Amino acid sequence: MDKLVTLWEGSGLYNLELGQAAMIMVGLLLLYLAIYKKFEPLLLVPIGFGGILANIPEAGLAISALDQAIEVAKPAVLQQMAAALGASLDPLANLDAWRESLQMIAHDGVAPDQLRAARDIAVGVGYSDGMLYNFYKVAIGSGIAPLIIFMGVGAMTDFGPLLANPRTLFLGAAAQFGIFATLFGAVALTSMGVMDFSLNQAAAIGIIGGADGPTSIYVSSVLAPELLGAIAVAAYAYMALVPLIQPPIMRLLTTQKEREIKMTQLRPVSKLEKVVFPLMLLILVALFLPDAAPLLGMFCFGNLMRECGVVERLSDTAQNSLINIVTIILGLSVGSKLMADSFLTFETLGILGLGIVAFGIGTAAGVLMAKLMNLVSKMPINPLIGAAGVSAVPMAARVANKVGLESNPHNFLLMHAMGPNVAGVIGSAVAAGVMIKYLG
Amino acid sequence: MQDYELLQDGLALMALGMGVVFVFLTILVISVTLMSKLIDRFQPAPIAVDASKKSPSSPAPVSQNDEMLAVISAAVHRYRSTRRR
């Protein structure tokens, strides 16, 4: 009978907490959105599955050896760890109170060597870091995975349309207003007492408006790792929603006549220009904004591999197999951050709300900038391509093309919209660099 | 009071960020335009560029003959030099 009780007490059902059950449902919802609604399935399938794995009770896949020991170890071990952390446990309190106070101590400013000593005790009695915790530490904690994905994106990007019409870079710059407006929005909500975000967290939320998954993950891993799960989910979910979010804003801000504007044919771009461009961008980054160097450096490297034409194998690996491998690990790592205590908060709702505002403002700013440029310059610019300034390559460009075709079925804007689209990638990486410089 | 400071910080970061993004991309626009002009001047007509770049992979018949000759003579030379040893 005792054995049966032990078995029952070790089962998932016995230990399942309400929060974990809710998070497993969230994971299933993400899988549903990915599989049946085709919301960025390449990312949301691993993220959703990782979220379910992270919330399996007792398995502790997403927590460190120390946390795991605190949660399940025997009282003797707990006392040892408390001694290592330089704290004492109230002998009268029960076991759960011990665990809680240890958790508080371990996560609230203990000297690193004390933490290491406690960790050694946990490892010594046979606890180990969870699988997803290790993934997270290697892939995102070190910043590697988002950067490798950025390299792959660089290897997939054709800068031809941008080089043919460099002024479209301004559209990509204008659309970054969404990032900073949202940052200010988050700060304003905090000062009104609605939410509670620090400036770092506000910056990480704002970057959702850059509509660039790897950049969002990179920035939030540096500035606000505790919000990473919510921010990554918001960024990828809204990227999938670009075809729904953008068109109403674009129609609202433009007249029928403006939407019908035809743009002049792009000039052909020589191969030499395409080879020189990533190198030039790299030098400019090195000279003016070294903090954007990790993101833009990898981006330029990927693009150079594509354009130089002598390392086709490397370029092929970067844009296919490597990016796929890293996507799997990145997705699972993001999923590991979907734990009940950090995700099921009021702040997550705030992040989701602010994220969609960021997309809207970015789109509007891009369109308005295009209208402004139309006033000053001689070459006509269809304001719709301004909306492609939020990155979301190539979805945003396709949306601009589609809305353009609705007004005039012979007006193909896709190639013109690719210019601001890739400019948006550069713009949001620059914005990320500024934020990391200012706050990191 | 602290809220006010936070708000101010947010506003400052917004202005600084947008400023830097615009300045950087403006510099990029200028440099791209300059680069295109330079390349256009020193290597005019993209067709010429293509021909010179592509010659190793899709060469004209004459140059292929030359290349073949070079390869063959190199091989013969090597063969002879190894023989002599």
C-alpha cells in the first residue's frame, strides 16, 4: 500500500498545479494556431511544444539543478544548501515554507560564490540542470541562436531593390517609430500605475514593433530575460497577423489615387555593388554604432556569403540546414520560458496589447513617411510600400503588393516594397543597438 | 517623483533612438548612392562587369581553348618533372 501511495505521489496528476495546467493549455493553443491557422508554424510548433515540456510537473525540464533541488530535495539537503547560501531555516516551519524561503534567497542577490556552492551541493546529491534549461543557456543565454538566425536571414536577403532605390531606407527608418512609441507607451502605463515595467523591460517590449523575431529575442535576452517568453510569442504571433493588422491602417491613411501611384522601374544592380554593400554596412556599423555589431555583423556576413558567389556551400548551409537546426533549438528554448509563474501575469496581457500597438504605429509611420517623401521628391513613391518598412520579411512586402493590386490590378509593388522591407531589418537592428547601448 | 523620472528617461530614449536610426540610415543612403556612382564610373555598363566575373564559369570558346591548353601543358609539365625524379 505504501508503494502505491509513493507512486501516486510521484505522478504528474498528483503534482499538477493550476498554473502548469493553464500553461499546458497555452502550449496546446500555440500548437493549434501553428498547425491549423498556419501562424509562423516553423517557430510556434517548437515554442508551443517546448512550453508543454517546460510545464510537466516534477520533471523540471526548464529549471536549473539548484531550483530543482530546492523544489524536491530532502530536508537534510535543504539545510545543507541553506548553510551554503549563508541563511538559516526556521526549524519550526514546515517543509514547504523552507522551500519557499530558499527560493527567495536563491533568486534575490546572493553572492555568486555562495550560489555556486549551493549548486554544487545540489549537483552532488544527484540533481542536474533540466534539458530545456541547458538549451536556453546555450542558445539564448549566450545570444548565439538569434545571431545565427540573423546570419541565415542575411544569406537569404537580396539587397538589389534597396540598392536600386536607396531612398527607401528612410521608410525603414520611419517604421522604427513603432518601437520607440511603444517603449514610451509602456513607460507611460507604468507611471500611470496600470502596469509595472522598468525601462529595460519597456525597451524589450517596444522591440516587438520591429517585427523581427531574432532581434526581439536577442534584445529581450539582454535587457529583460524574464519577459522573453511573452515577448517572443507576441512577436511571432503578430508577424503571422501582419496581413490582418496592416491593410486597414494602410487604407485609412492613403487615398485611392495615392494607392494607384505607379513607380518607375528599378535599375539593374551590378554584382560588384551587391558584394560591396555588406562590407560597407559593416564598416559604417564599426564606425558609428559598435553596439549593433553582433546583429548587423552576422547579417552582413551572411549576405556577403550569398553575394560573393565563391562560397555557395556555406551560404546554402546558412540559409537552409543551419537555420533550421537553430530554429528548433531556439524554439524549444523560448518554450522553456513559458513557465506559469513568469507567464501567467497581468504584465503578459500588457505585452500582447502593446505589441499590436507597436505594429500599428510602425505601419502608420512608414506610410506617412512615404507620403512626406512624395511631397519633396520628384520620383513618385507609392505610400503603400512605406508599410513594408516594419521588417517582417517578406510578409509585409507581400501585403503592400496585395493592397496595391486591389486598387490597380496592373500595379505590381512587390519589388519596390522589398527595399523598405530589408531596410526595416537594418533599422530595427540599429534600434536594438541603441537600446542595448543606452540600457545594457 | 520616480515615475516622472522614468517617463523622462523613456522620452529621452525615444528621441535618442529615433535620432540615431535616422542619422545612421541617412549616412547609409549617402554612402550607397556614392558607392553606386563610383562603381558606375569605374566599371560602367553592368554587362561588362558580368562578362568579366562570369568568364571562369561560362567562358567564350576561344578563352576555353586557351585555358585548356594551359591546363594540358601544366599537366604535361608536371608529369615530366615527376618522371625525371
